[in-house]
Amino acid sequence: MATQLQNRLVGTVILVALAVIILPDLLDGQKREQQQAYETIPLQPEGEVPSDAVQLPEVERQQSTNAADAALEVTADNAPAVSDKSANGEEGFAEALAEPKEATVGEEAFVIQLGVFRNADSVRELVTQLKSEGFRAYASPVTTSSGELTKLMVGPDASKDRLEGQLQQLQALTELQGKVLKYQP
């Protein structure tokens, strides 16, 4: 009896396998092949491009670098003078809060950050003191999560070495340890 059951199971498995293989081909009907039209891209252009069609102007690098050097010297010579109004107080502090003029275009500029203070009056006094000594000092208000703060900055200057040389003078004058940063207007 077991042999008869095994024969039936084997026969059923064979019939199911044949049905799985043959029936999809029979029920598919007409087979359609889809052909898509592809255009071939030529390897070389058929027409000739004249070699003198595009003429680029020759650029003289020496003139542009000389102009940049001259502009750098002009901005270094035009340091702002200290006025009596700025020594008096409010007007000087309003001018100090205004952002300084940008350094030469295309050049990297640096500033010295002397500190960040909560008390704007102490920053005003330091700005007046630094301006009277001939430094280009300004205050920059900053809003943080802890409240309104004021940065005390000196500069900007295109020469990082020149600012690093001024760090000793500034430390002796204000007793603040400054650091040289990239200027971001």
C-alpha cells in the first residue's frame, strides 16, 4: 500500500512540474517582440570646426598683481584718524559698533579678537583707549543663548604677521590675551 501511495505522489509531482513548464507557453498566445529605435552616435563630427573660431584674449597677470599690491598699499596708508568726538564717548562708540571697511577685494583679511564682554560700557572704554593709541579697534555686538555680548576686535588687516606682531603691544596696553582670526564682514 505504501508503494501505491508513493507512485501516486510521484505521478502528481511530475504532472504539476509539466503543467508549470508547459502551460505558460500555451497560454501566452502571440509573442510580441518590441523593438526600440536607437540612433547611433557618430564618433567624430561630420563637419569641421575652424580652429580660429574661438580666440581667447591674452591676460597679463603681472598688471593685475601690481594693481592688487597698489590697492593693498593704499588701504594700509589710509588708517582712520582719532577724532575728539570719539574720545568723548557715545558718538565714538556708535562709530566703533559700525563694521569697519572691508579689506581689499579678493584678499584674505585677519582681525585680532581681544575678548567678548557682557558690559558694553567697558568695551566702549577699551575701544576709545585703543583708538587713542592708534589701533583700528571696533566693537561687534553678538547675540548668544546667554544674552547680548560685545566682541572687542582690532583690525582688519591683510597681513597676519603684522597683527601677530601687535599682540604683545595690545596685551601690554589692555592686559587681554588676543587671538588672530580670519576677518568675516
